[in-house]
Amino acid sequence: MSDLRDLYQEVVLDHSKAPRNFHAIENASGDAQGFNPLCGDQVHVWVALEGDTVKDVSFTGNGCAISKASASMMTQAVKGRSKAETEALFTAFHRLVTGAGDDPELLGKLAVFAGVSEFPVRVKCASLAWHTLKAALEGAKAPVSTE
């Protein structure tokens, strides 16, 4: 268990200090904004679709290390996936961080977030970008809130 915690800390620090896909996408197919009032995390997610496939995805925002790392890893995980695959990944990730189960085969590197379920207040930090991506894919106009 200690090895998993060490890996979690290493991955979170790496992605929070040097987030991947941290920029806006011009001419995106959809975008959405999300906010976690509990800790002040803010995220803006852009998605560019090519047919039913996530061709590109990016984010900007301010937040805690968990929020930023989760958003960064999310962008890497969903690029090239269909909308249905992205939805399945969202569901598996949400189940993982809430302690309701997980699908290690589907989650891959995202499995490092399993420990978040031990800290319920951090679940919203880890899942904010995911809920915001879902809103962007659905064309939702209202900002996403974790409350």
C-alpha cells in the first residue's frame, strides 16, 4: 500500500507542477466551466470532436494539486476515445474515487487516484474536471458546480 501512496504522490506532484494539455482550444466543439466552492478549484475544459471521437481536449484553471493533476491526466486518457468510451471512463473514474469500485483495465494510470476515496472532501477535487468534460461534451451552458 505504501508503494501505491508513493506513486500517487509522485504522479499528483508531476501533473500539478507541469500539467499536460494546459491551454485553450480555438474552434473547440464544446467547452464548459467548473467550480468547486468548497476549496475554490476552477477549471475550464475544451473538447474538439472529429465525428464521435475526442480529437483534442484541454483545460485551464486554478486549483489544488489533486484537481490539476486529475484534469491533466484526464486529458491524456480521453484523447482518441469515442464519446461512449469517454463516458465509460468517466463512470469508472467516479466509482474509483468514491470507493464504489473500479475497473483497473479501463482506468490504467488513473488508478493512482484510488486513495482519494479515503478523503471524501477530496473526491470533488479529483472529479471536478471530469464533470466539466462531461458538460462540454453534452453542450451544457451552465457552469458545473460540485455542490
